[in-house]
Amino acid sequence: MSDSSRNTAAGAGWGTGERGSYKSLMPERVEKLSWLNPRTLWPARNGVLASWFGDPTGHTRDRWVAQRRADGAPADLVIGRDDPDRFSFMVIGDTGEGDEPQYAVVPGFLRASQDTRFTVLASDVIYPVGSSDDYGTKFFRPYRDYQAPIYAIPGNHDWYEDLQGFMRVFCDAPALAAAERPRPFTRAWLRSLLWHRGKPVDEQRLAGARRMRAAEAQQAVQPGPYWAVDAGPVRIIGIDTGLLGTVDAEQGRWLREVSRGDRPKILVTGSPLYVDGEHHPCPIEGGGTVDDIVRDPAHRFVAAIGGDIHNYQRYPVRVAGRTIQYVVSGGGGAFMHATHTIPRVSVAGVTEDEFRCYPLRGDSLAFYSGLYGRRLRLRRFFTLTEAEATAVIAERLGIGPTRRRQDPARVTRRVRLVAALLGTGRRPDKGARFRLPVRKAYTQLFSPGSATYSPPFFKSFLRLDVTPDAVRLRCFSATGNLEQELAPPVEDEVTIPLQPASIPLPE
């Protein structure tokens, strides 16, 4: 196993490491997806339209689920498996940009996933709009050598074509019949005039793509966009949070039902419940939140893993005498969301000492400073070394350096100014109220999606090893360098008890 980023700068991928073998896995021609290109942004307009004119995804989702049940899917949407009491599975999120950062994850993922029984793909399978035409290069090809089933929950990008590609690939569902037209001059009517609708699935093209994962051991047909899997001693529940990170009333009713019982449970969701030092409980239409269900001791949730944000974070939250691990795992291939904008953590009793993230904030700041230096042609001013970035993070947050160094870098006025301009987090009493606008400006308007074609990529994925007594969760990193490709570093590890002695089992 290689050094992690917490041990050395080389473990983070900095320096002159030899590039990995991932390019040999890629097609000859790769579309370079740019989130600054209007041709990318315009088809992805449905999220904005839903926020302006009302979100139709709950109604569309209900139609998909009703169709699947009518076609023979189990009414409770539970997948029964024959996994033993000791088994392992993978979780990887926000994968499908189809470029170098996605493929750079694959060699390490294949090594770390040996002997696992299945994978759960958490959010945004395909960018930019979930088109079925993109599944060949962004799903079937990269994971063709993973010899086990892959289950998935959709993210907001998979919804930009009303889930058509997702449902065809993962649920083997035919297209929905045309919906009833809304009454003229209503909000729904205005929305429908601008709504992006994908073209029909090219069945011949999709059949060709499917041949890349055609082995019997790789097959799985899931009952809908949300589902539960009974695997060994645990139940894994995947929920669909649609375009706007919410849950419709019918799915909320189902979630409450499948959460009952004394089997320990792990939630996988498209929108994380704790992220960037904040609590986002995820509202359910009609009342209540997803986190209300997770926190209820009778439901026996031990972890909640969410995609959507393209990095790794972990918050061990104490609830009613037990600890629930809230995890962000969206680093599977898409552009990296910054971690250096996260302020010193103090949320739900979780402090900076318990919080974990990857990439480390200093590496995130160094990465973004280099990005801005190139884009603005101001490399000498903007670019910080990883040592400078680590030192200024420690100063602004009031913490010790995360990566141990013998000779800490000097923090100059230039270093402080660059850190401030790039939205670096601070202690809660030092200007945290400006963090959200800064994060939007610096990590969305100038996202590095179209500029990151050389290591380190700072990607990540999870392996969960289940026994009757505990789940060991490990976050592995993928930098794109050969050293980390051959022996993926473990950036974080936690053992989650399944049978806490202090909490009586519900009757």
C-alpha cells in the first residue's frame, strides 16, 4: 500500500511521479467536457427550470416506479441477495464524465475491489445530461473488467433527460408513454415550453455498449430508481433525490416502510446529509426529512453515504447514544469540488479533530491556485506550492498542519491574499458568513472540469467490508500516478459497529 496524502506530498500525487496506465483503457477519441461551454450548459437547464416553475420529477418518478411494478418488479422494491454474513462491496460516486479523471480511477478501483460482491454507484452516472448515447464510454467501457453487478441511484444530471437512459440501462425499462399536456398559461406549461427532452434510446448503439459488460456475473436488474438490497447482515437503501435534492411523498412513504426492522442499515443518497460543515437533512414532500428517518434509533441506520459533491468527507455524528457515520463520496471521476473552502468544522457535535476529508484542504488550495494561475495567466502570483497551501490553511483554521513537515513553509502576504481570493475557509468566528457565495463563485463558475488532464486528480472511492459485528469503511484515493494506481492509498478508515452494546434492539 502506498503512502497516503496524510503522510507525504508524494502520497498526494505531487511531484514527478510516473503516470499510470489508465490511458490504455480509454477510447482513442475522448470528448473534453467543459462546464464553461454553453453547448454543455443549455441542455442541462432542467434543474434551473424546476427551481423556477416547480419540480416535476416526483410525478415522473412515480410513473417510472408504477411501470416497473406493473412489469413484475417486487412491490417493496427490495433486492434479495445470497451474500454471506462476511462480504465486501464498493461505493463510487459521480463518475461519468468519460475523460481522464474518470478512467484514472479504474485501475486502482479494480485492485481494491477484488473479491467484492457488488458495487453501488452513488449519483450522476452520466454527465452532462444522462443520455443513453453516453453509456458506452462513460459506464460500460470503464467498468467492463469489474466482474460483479453494479447497482446505481441517479443524480441530478441523470434526470436532465427525465431518467430515460438510466431506467433503460439499470432497470431494463421501456420508455414512458407521453405525459398529459399541462393546461396553457400555467407554470407547468411555461416549464414544458423550455424543458429539455432527450432523443429516443438508440437500441442498436446501446446493445453494442452492453456487450462490454455481458458476463453473467456482471448482470443485475434493479426494480427502480430507488431500491433496497438485503445483503448478508445489512440492508442497503438507495434513494433518488432528483433534480433539487428532495424526496417525493411516495418515495418518503416507501423509505419509512423499508427502514423498519432491526437489520442494520446503510443509506446511499444522491444528496449528502452533512457536507461542507453544514447539515442538509433532505426534506420529504408532505413533511419530515430523510435525516429524521436515519436518526430514529428504531431504524438502526449506521451510516449515510451521499454523492453529488465531488470529494470525500466524513462526519461521525452522535445520535441518541450511538454514532452514525455521515459520508460524502462523490470523487469517482467528475471534476473536483474544493475542500479548502470548508471552514473549521463545528456541526452536530463534530469538531475539526473528528472530521476527515480528501483531498486535504492544503492540496485542494494548491490545486486550485495552479488552475487559476494557468487560466488567468498569472502563474507566478496565483500558484502556491503544496507546502505554502498547507501552512496557510493551518493558519486560517487555527489547526496544526494535517501533513507533518520538518520545515513548515513561510506564510507571506501573497500566500494569504491568494488563499483569501480562492475562498479558503476560516474559523467560524472569522467571516464564515461569506463562504457560500465565495464557494459558488470559485468552484462552480470556474470549475476545473475542462482543465484537469494531468495528475494529481484527487479522485476517491469506498470499500466496505461487512461482518456480523461491524462494517469497515475505507476511502481509497486515485491520483493518476502509477504508484497510487498499483497500490491505492487508504486516505481514511473507520470501523462501524453493527451491534452497539449500549443500545437495546427495538422490539
